Amino acid sequence: MGIFVFLPLVLPLTAWPIARLAEQRLHPRTVTVLLTGVCCLMAVCSTVCLALLMVVGTAQLPGNPLPDGWSDPEVRESVPRHEIAGKAAIPALLAVLARCLHTALHHHRVRRRAHKALEGLPRTEVAVLPDTQPYAYALPGGPRNRIVVSTAMLSCLASRERRALFAHERTHLAVRHHRHLLLVQLASCANPFLLPLRKAVAYTTERWADEEAALAVGSRKSVARAIGKAALVSRGTPTPTLAALAAPGPLPRRIAALLEPAPLTRAWPPIFTTVGLALWTAASGSLLSAMFSANSALTLLLLLHAATPL
């Protein structure tokens, strides 16, 4: 394995440039799918490498239930600084698993409570709640996907702006933005270096819905006004994995983007551009991460097989 087992832990740094450049230069649909894939791949690779290091570290502990051959010098020497890295990987991997489990359970609890709060209401696509607090968000799952909006929010918007709000939330539900948001949130729990990509996806999912709402309404300015009004009065959503028109984040950038021409739908930019180089760097980092983690897993598997008596 050598030093290559550590590289997937830091290779997410290669995706940092694209996290900001792509959201400015590419269509938000392309960026969302791309960054979600990069995030998930790198998170899996770094977790696999942590697990490999944990195997080496656990085999060093006295009284461990693993075969004695797994603590042979040949196995330990496959990892540089094995006495430190192997043992440090044990609490690190446990922390990753605990954070991911906590995040998934929290997301499930919030969605369950949100659906429970709608019990007794007509099973329509839009659930209008009589509330003095203005809010609106897309609520997936349950008996059916629903848009939750308060009467206070509707009273703040004009007719065309309401259409923009509903078109925005329908896009979130139709293309399952909640899955993208949950995946990148779990990935950032697995590797903190992926946090910039999580923030970028949270922004690009909103931009994607903004663009679809602008097409549905036929006016980019109406969507921009709806976002601005909703942001001034809204309290946001109960969890980051529930998308909303006024989700917290760089709202001025979203409004500025809507006041400009619609972005091009070209999927991949020329390589000899800033965003093209950043994309290829992120793609190369993802490929190397997958190669190094697979190579390390195969190498350790062969070493453990050789060290374990039949």
C-alpha cells in the first residue's frame, strides 16, 4: 500500500477549484450532477482507506480477535508509520460512521415530523398551513411529495411570484434534489475536505430550480423578485437537506444570475479554459482516488491472505 493509502484522504483538495468555477461558468444542472458524483466517489474512497488503516491498527492491539498473522511485520510495514496511522484510523473511522449515522437519522426524523404535521390535511400537491411565519419548502417522501407553504409566505408574493415559487419547489421534487443534498452532506461527514463541494451543491440545486422556474414562468425577473421577497421574510427550512426557494446561502449571487441571460447547457467546456482545467483536475483526482483505494485494498487483501494460515 505504502503512502498511496493516505492519498485518497487528501485528494478531495483537487476538487476545490471546480466547486466555485463550475457554478459560475456551467449550467447548474451539470454542476449539481458532477459535484455530487465527485463527492460520493471521493468519500467512499477515503472511507475505504480509513477502513484499511483501521485493520492494520486493530491487528496491533493486544487481545484483538483478528488472526495472529494479521499483525505480522510484513502487514504492518505495508503502511508508513503504522504504529501511529493504524491506531489513529480507529477513532477516525468510528467518528465518520457516527457522524454519517447521526446525519441520516436526523434527516429521517425531520422528514417524518414534517409529514406528521400535515396529517389531516387534504392530500394535495400543495399543503397551505395557516401560519404567521413565512416559509415554503419541498417535502419529499411519505405518501406523496408535497410543497409546504404558509399563508404568510403567500401573502408576501404577487400572483406571478407565487407561480415562480411553486415552479421552483416542483423542480426540487421532480429531480430529487433532496437526494443530492443528503448525499453530499453524508460525504462531507466522511471527509471534511469535501465541505466546499457540499456548499457548492447546496447553491447549484437552488440555481437549477431557479432556472426551471424562470422557464415555467417566462420571466427571470419575476423569479428574482420572488427570491428576494422570500429571503427577506423567510425563516428557512427545518434541515439543510430540504430544499426551498429562500434557502440560506449566497442569495445575491442567485438574484444576480437571474438578471443575466440564461446559462448555456453545454455539458463539458473546452480543456484549455480555466473551468475546463479545473474540471479535468477534479476528474483526475477522482480517478486517482479510486485507483489508489482499490490498489491499497487489493494489496492488503493479498498480504492478509498470505499471512493467514490455512
